[in-house]
Amino acid sequence: MFTSEQIATFSELEFSLYNYIINHLDKVIYMRIRDLANETHVSTTTILRFCKKLECDGFSEFKIKLKMYLEQQAGKPELSDGESAVHEFFERTLTQHYQQKVVEIAKVIAKAKHVVFIGVGSSGILAEYGSRYFSGLKKFALYIKDPFLPIHAQYLENSITIVLSVSGESGGTLSQVNQFKQEGSVIVSITNRADSSIAKISDYNLSYYVSQEFLGKTNVTTQIPVIYLLERLAKTTYQEMHT
């Protein structure tokens, strides 16, 4: 998890942080950045600098890598209750910057003629839910289940495509997004990470950063953040349509 080269770059405060993490691995993966800062008596800025030295974009990514490391060491995954991940997600999304991003996307959706949802697996189920929720709030939306369904350019004119993907790397979904983008549809993606392929080729992205969980090959990552984002987007879009 920690290389000798990385450890050699640590400052005195970062060594203190490192020692605490090493002695409380099972606890740290469920902590918020503020909790860790209080326990180690360092600033959140120090923690973020520490994470950057470990080639992590932030504390959330660090915890994901730490959790994966522990699972590899244990030989089997330990499923969390999900409460800490969801709590941390809401703490991040309630920032003014994140909410402004939601409003910005909602304004674009409000002006579009229709909304197309795509996704596979559990993301597909939520994509269908999203299309029904938007339609219930008077914004025509549909869900395309078949990734090979022929779609002609005239059907995507002045449209918004909302793509759901936990990994952001699903080959079939990525191919579909690329096709829709080439046909002129504006792409909005909801992914777990902002550095995934689907997020990068999207016009707008909302990422939620929760620890991915697998039971065998089945992805059982919590989808509560996705449900919240879909409903928040739909309601904000409705408000924008009536202002």
C-alpha cells in the first residue's frame, strides 16, 4: 500500500498520519476526512497532501485503495453497512459548488426536447427509474435497454443523454455514449469516479465517489447516491422549466 519511495517524501505531520493509519486500518476506511483530522490532530489540507503523495485524487480514492488492499490481505471482501459511505457522499454534495453544478445541468436538460437514459445491469434498472421519474415531473424521457438499438440522428436532435455507470468503463455503454455524442446529443454522466472514460467524454459529469464493493464478480456498490442525484436533477429541472 505504501512504497518506500512514498514514505521517504513524508513530512513530520505526514509520518504522524501514516502511523495512525497503519495502526487503525480497519477504522480509517470508514472515517470521514474531518474525523481523521481530529483523531490525528492535523488539518484536512495535510491529509489531502498526504493522499496526493500516494497518487490519489483525494481522501475518498485513498480509502477505496486502502479497502481494496485490506480485502486482498484478508482474501475475502467484507461488506460495509453503507452508512458511512452514504453519509460522506451527502457531506460532499451539500457543498455550494456541487449544488451549482446540479443546477447548471438541470438548466441544460430543461431546454432539451427530450431525455434519453442508458445503462446496463443495476445502472440500467436505475436508468429506467430515472426516465419514469423525469416523465412524472413533465419532462419527456425514455430508457433504451438495448445497446444495439439503431438510433438515427433526427431522433437525437436537441436531446440530452443521461448515462449511468458505476465504473464508467463498461464497453457496451461507452460505445453507445460515443455513438450518441457523434449524433449530436449532449451527454450527462453519473459515475462513481470523475476520471473514468465515460466521465471524460461526457459534456457534464456528476461523480459520487463511494467505495466499490464486490461479492464474487457481482458489483454490490451502494446506489443510494445515484437515486438521490436522479431525483435532485429531475426536481431541479422541473423548477427550471417553470421559471
